[in-house]
Amino acid sequence: MFTTRPWPEGRPGRPIEPAAPAPFAGAEQTLRAAAHVLLPALTPR
């Protein structure tokens, strides 16, 4: 999933907690602004 909506709390070079972007990524506004793509796996890992 790729979105054109910027994450408001994200700052270049600053560390973040792993769970911090989850509410943003799951927000309806983010999902509506996102492009979804499904890439086939050639071989299972």
C-alpha cells in the first residue's frame, strides 16, 4: 500500500516506536488516499 497522505508525526531522522504509525496506516482517510497493489510471489520462502 502506498499513500500520498503524509504521516503528520513522522520527522526525518527521528526514531519512532514500531507501533506508532499503525493508527495512521489504518485510518480511513489514509486508506482512501492509498494505491493498493498485489504482487505475485514467484517462489514461497
